[in-house]
Amino acid sequence: MIKLTKLNGKTFYINAIYIESVESFPDTTIILTNGKKYVVKEEEKAVIELTKSFYRDVQIISNPGLKEDDLNE
């Protein structure tokens, strides 16, 4: 889950796996795979970085430099 802020200042969490696209209209709009849209205060680049970090945390993005020996430590 990634923590975001609505335009009214309230924070909420989105499961980043369901993000289909992130656009700026000029406000950042997140569109989920189910068609639901969220407008947030964070800039587009920040949402993308939060999403990448989430993917790394849940190991959707692998580390190609990681060796098999490193996994066993």
C-alpha cells in the first residue's frame, strides 16, 4: 500500500498493484484497473517513486545484481 493525500488534506492508502495510470490534469490523477479515479496532492513523479518503492518491497521488481548466495544469508 502507498500513502497519499487527497486535495482536502486527508491521507489514505492505495494498493499500488491496482494502479493503471498516473496523469496530471494539472492535479495528479490516479486511475485504478477498476476505473476508479483519485485526485491527490502528490506530484506525478512522487506517486511513481512511491509505487516503485512498493514494488521493490513486495519484490515485484527484482534486483538483477542480487546473487543466489545473497538470498541465503
